[in-house]
Amino acid sequence: MPLYAYRCETDGAVEVTAPMGSAPATTACPACGTAAVRVMTAPRLGGTRRAERAAIDRAEASRTEPTVVSSPPPRPAGRPAPRLDPRTAKLPRP
């Protein structure tokens, strides 16, 4: 069943599940009982891979619940030096 988003002037976002195509333009807010107006949102399609979905969820959660960091992340390991051709080993490098 689809999840429909509504906005209450007093309490904010309200989500309601209803059969597809049968969601009313307004619904009663479960907290205060006033009319909550339906808002348009992007569809949540399940076609993303698990790693992409996890990255999207982390990014979305960081808007309201940022993680606490105690130290900067470690530096990435450097790439190994390329093997030099013995004929060009003594040429100046940039």
C-alpha cells in the first residue's frame, strides 16, 4: 500500500497509508485532529541497490541526526610509485 504525505499546520508532517488512488486531499491529524493537507513527494521506487539505498538513508538521516565525530577520518593510503622505465629513470620528473 502506498504511503501518502500530509502536512499539519500545528504538528508538521503526517504519513498515512491508503489504497492507491484513494487518498483524500485532506485528513485529520492524529495528534491534534485538525485538517492536514496532502503534499506531493518524490516516489520511493525500490529499484536501488542496497549500497546506494544505505548511502541515501545515511545522507537523509544526517540532516536531522548528525553523527558525533571524535577525530578526523584516517588518510587514504598513497598509491605506489609507478615503475620507471630504466631508459627514462634519470629524466626530470614534474
